Amino acid sequence: MSTFLDDVRSQAPVLRGLIQAYRGDLHPLLVRGAELIDQRPDRPLLVLGMGSSLSAGRVLPGLMAPRSRVVLLEDAGELLHYGLGAAAGAGVIVAISQSGRSYETVRAVEALRAADHAPVLALVNDPASPVAEAADVVLPLLAGPEAAIATKTYLAAMTVLLLLAAEGGPSVLDPPALDQAVDSVEALAGDEEIGALAAGHLGAARSLMIVGRGPALGSAAYGALTIKEAAAIPAEGMTGGAFRHGPVELTEGEAGVVVLAPAGRTTSLLVGIARETAGRGSPTWLITDPAHAAGLDGSGSLLTSAILPDLPEDLAPLPLAVPLQLLADALARQMGRRAGVTTIATKVTDRE
């Protein structure tokens, strides 16, 4: 079995193989998936999943916006018990399950298919899994095996969604930009000092708030989940707006803040949050690009990492995941744990 850091380092080769496959032999699957999405353009897309699979799906709303498509994201377990009736209004169900065997996602997809509500498009790492078998179209993630915490499968799921959106209509995605994003994943994954430096800065915090907006919101949720799994430290991902509506009070206590600010529509707002929380004495890690890092005043509470490349905002979640993974690993080491080895959670959750 691979280790967590092995998986982090192998993400770029996995993504290159995935992209090559979908530009080649698997391209007909993208075409079929795009056709499925466009069958009912007046109805919303319903994305369901659990954990990091659902976080990966958060790139889709922005990708569908140029096509005036509404995207709804639902926790598969909650949908199973409380929302199956509402799913009748969906145009297509996008089920993301890295294993294809997560209990809640399997049961939700089976229930939706039994009710014949909408066609199912599945993103899975195992094409022989129950979720795949219940789907109309299956887009494999081709990530291979990984340790207990999602790394390769998370980035692979986002990449497939990016390719799918580009296939179906207007998109910010172009091949050189996607290739540049993957190159950045590789460069960041090879620099473990990023995680060690951030963990040293944030390590005294008893909890962490990870703030993002737009496409980076999924990264915030994923980073928080990964830190909880790897280091057993309370962490929460949230939007910049939600942060100001109450959680900002925690910055007068022992909470640390991670601000994800790739170049985009709200970068200046996010940089402003980082400056404010650091000014109140909360250890704050700002992850941004060199242009937005320029001119920031040095502060003992503010650590700025100008490590993100100049990419379209919708592509930023790919490289943005890596420093969060490295932070999770470094925090785990500080806590005397080994990232990727969980003591209670399992790789595939087989019960509610």
C-alpha cells in the first residue's frame, strides 16, 4: 500500500495519464457524458457524493455558469433520507464516488434509478463498482490504488469534470492551461518544505478555519477534511462571506486561519481577510499568486506563500490541493500521527 506522501507525489503522472486517455481512447465517453447533461437543459444538474468526492463536485457550478445551468450539490446520505422526491426535477444525476462503493452514494443512486427520476453519470475509480453498474454513463478516474485519505482520486475527479465541461460547451479550459496546472501540481508536490513551514506557523492553533470562494471553496472543504483525517485537528472549510458572519469571532481565540486566494474575482477580498486575521494575532497562512502577494506587509502572524501559478480561476483547485495535502502531512507528524493511516475511519465507508 502506498503512503500518503507517495500518493501526493504521484498525482501529476496520474493526471497526465488521465488527460491523455480522455483526449484519446476515452474521448467517446466524454461525448456521451456531455450529451447526457444536455438532454434536459432546462433542468438542474444534481451532484451527489460524500466527503472529498462531494468537495470535488464543487468545481462544477462555475463551469456550468456560462451555459446558464444550475448545479445542486447534495450529501448523498441526506438526499437518501430527505431529498429523493426533489431529485425528480433534476436533468441528470452526477454521482461521484471515488471507490464506487460508499454506502450512502450506492443506496442513493439505486433509489434514484428505481424511481426512474433522471439518467445517472458516474465518476468512479472502479468501473466494476455498484455505483458504476447503476449508471448510464461511467467516467473512470484511472487513479489506481491510494492510501486511506483521498489524494489522487480527488484531483482526478476534478479533472474529469473540467474535461466534461469543456466537451459540452463554452469553457475556460484549454489544453495548454490544463497542462500548466498539472505541471504546477508536480512542482508543488516535490516541495515538502511548504507543508513544514505552514505547520510550524499554524501548529500552536487548536483548530483551523480554511477560507475560500468560488472554485476554491471545494479546496477549502477538502483541505479541512484531509487535516481532520490526517492530523485529528478540528478544521472547517467555509466561504469568505460565511467567515464574517460569526466564525470571525474565533480569531480572538486559539484558532488558526488558512486563506485560499488564487487569482480571480474575489482575490482582493480574500487577501483582506488574511491581513485582518493576522492583524488580530491569529496565525494565518495566505496561499496566493505572486502578483497578489506583492506589497503585503510582513507580520509575525501572517505567512504568505506566493506559490500559485497564473491560471484561469476554475483550474486553480488542482494545484491548490497540494499545499493543503502537505500541510495535513506535516501537522500529522507534529501530532505524532502518520498521515494516511486512520484509526477509526476506513477507506470505504460501508455503513451509515
